[in-house]
Amino acid sequence: MKKTGIACAAALALLAFACSSKPVRPAGPPPPPLAGKAGLLVGIWLRPVPAGIGGIRGLEGMHFRADGSYRLIGITSMTAVKWRVEGDDALILSTNTAKYPEPFESKLTIEELNATTLRLSASADYLAGTYHKEFELPRE
């Protein structure tokens, strides 16, 4: 009799939990696929750390997401906020830092973009340079 009472109590508790929990629903529809250069940019782009930067060796780069967000890889001096393509050849990157929390936009020119190579130019921007597309993040 005691076992039956315990089993009934457990079943009731499970039923109460199942009825009280809300079903998990996605936050909204996924963003539509990006076309043109913006579509090619989505993914992970890496380059060797530029020579002379504190003697650091390794890879750094950017991971562009289809929703317009991105993250910097191996670059700790700034934080990525958002990205977008303007016109045929302008990549707008928004970043901030701990010292300057207000997002700052940089405009880089897309000199070359294909399935494996991204070359960005700007007069004085640390993120200018040549990157290669990767299909997984480097191990840290």
C-alpha cells in the first residue's frame, strides 16, 4: 500500500510539473539568408596576428552572423557590436571598448571577397587586412 501511495504521489507531481511548464517556442523566425557580398561574409574569417603586436603569435579575426551581429576572435582590446554592407564595397563595423562604451563605426573597403579570401582596406584601421575563411573556430 505504501508503494502505491508513493507511486501515485510521484505521478501527480510529474503531471503537475508537465502542466505548469510552458512549451519552448523559438524567439521568432530565423533571419532570411543574406544576398550578395553580405551573404559571402557570413562565417569565420581569420588572419595571423600582425607582426610586431606585442610579440603575440596566433590567429585573430571576425565571426560574422546573418543577423548582423559579429564577434572578434583573439582581439581583446575591443568588442564587436554589429556589422553591415553598404553599397558594393563598404563594410561598416561597429565596435566599442571598456574606455569608450558608445559604439564607434568604422568604414572599411572590401577590396576582395570570394569563398576563401576577404581583403579589407582603410587608412588607419586595425581590422584592415587579408583574412581567410575558416569552417570552425580555432582551439584556444
